[in-house]
Amino acid sequence: MRLVFVLSLALALAPGSALAQRGTKSPNVQSLLKEGKRLYDAGKYREAAETLKQAHEQQPHPRLIYNIAVALEYAGEPREAMTWYRQYVTSSSDETDPALLKNSNRAIDRLRVQLDREDQAQAVADADRKRLEAEADAARRQAEEEQQAARRAEEDSQRQRQAEYDRALKSYQRQRIGAFAVGGVAVLGVGAGVLFGMQARDARDQFDKAATLEAKETNADSTRSKALLADIGFGVGIAGAITAIILYPKEGPPTQGEVRVTLAPRGVGAGMEVHF
């Protein structure tokens, strides 16, 4: 679509025009009209529209309104262009052209359809943007909840590992105490065995030296009882020593991240302790 650029002549020479009645041969207006046409022909529609607006401010004319609308439409400003088309359609002037009125009405209908489509597309874009923002917010909240759950799980795991470590350390300490206690009993048993053994030997010597039957019987009973007590002492000592060896931990105190098999401090059996 070309501008109605019979303007230079139509505005300046048309005897019925308002510009002619007001002395429209103003060089300023004419230069603006020529500059507007030059810019339009050069494809600078926005600049052309602004130049024509300046000319219209100095010397209003319906055809300028129409040309401004055309330039704005080509400049990609449909809303502003439709405003100027409507201004041309509603202008009450003898200078309005029926053909331009028809073109303006068609342009208004065309721009209305275009704007409706743009509004619909914008509405869809806004809806998509809001949906994406809502999805992003939901994903962010889910990520935060997962992070919190992971932190809670890690804290629970740390507490559990600490509790397991404390239990293992107490078990190690109990085993050491138990081993030392049983070892002490073993030492006492061996000591008692040695003591009673020596007494049994002395009683045997007394038996050998006894001259009377009664003395021999007395020393024989003493020898048997002392020997029995010595055997019991040695038995307790041996059993205690074996038990102490079994109970005493074969490894050092537990550390974080250690897996070990330990004998149960009570009863019979073994257990596995895992520490992290």
C-alpha cells in the first residue's frame, strides 16, 4: 500500500482544501511532507509516521491522518494504527475520501482480527508462562523437601552410627573388664592350687614321718583334702585363664567405619558390629 502522496499537491493546490484556505504553502509543512514520503519509500515507517504527525500538528488534514495510520500499520504498530484509522473514519470533513474511508474500515477489521489473534496468543503465552512458573515453583519446593528429607535422613543415620559406635565401645570395655576379672579369678585359683599343693606335700611328708597309725591316718586325710583343694584351685585357674583369653578382645577399641565380629559378653555365640 502506498501513501496518498498527492498530498503535496492536494494540500497545497486543491481549492477546496482547508490548507489552501489557511495558506498551505508553508515550506515547513511541505518539507515535512516530502521527508515523510522519503522515509516511507525508504522503509522507515516509524520515522515516516512521526514526521507526518509533526506535519499534522502544524496543519491538520484527514489525508495526513490516513497516511499516518498506513505508516504505523507498516511499522508494526497495529493498535496505534487502528486508532488513527478510526480517527479518519470518524472525522467530519469534506476532505475525506470515500475510497479511503472504505480502505480504513477494511484496515480496522483486518487489524482487529490481527489484534485478537495477538491477544489470544499473548493469553496462551501468559498461561504457558504461569504454568511453567508454577511447575518451576513446584519443582523447587519438591527439591527443597527432598533436601530436607535427605538432611533428616543423614542426621538420623549419624545418630544411629553414633549409637552403634557407643554400643560397640561399651561392649569392648565390658569384654576387657570381664576378661580381667576372669583372669584375676584364674590367678587366684592358680595361687590357691599352689598353696594347697604345698600343704598337700607337707602333709605327705608328715605322713611319711609318722610313727603311729593314728598319725598316719590323720596326715593321709590332710594330704587328700589339701591335694583335692589344690586340684580345684588349678582347675579354676586353668578354666579362668582359658575364659579370660577367649573374652579378651582380639582387636583394639572400635573406630568409625569399622566392621568387626565380637563374642557375645553373655551366653554363647558371636555377633557382627558395623560402624560408620
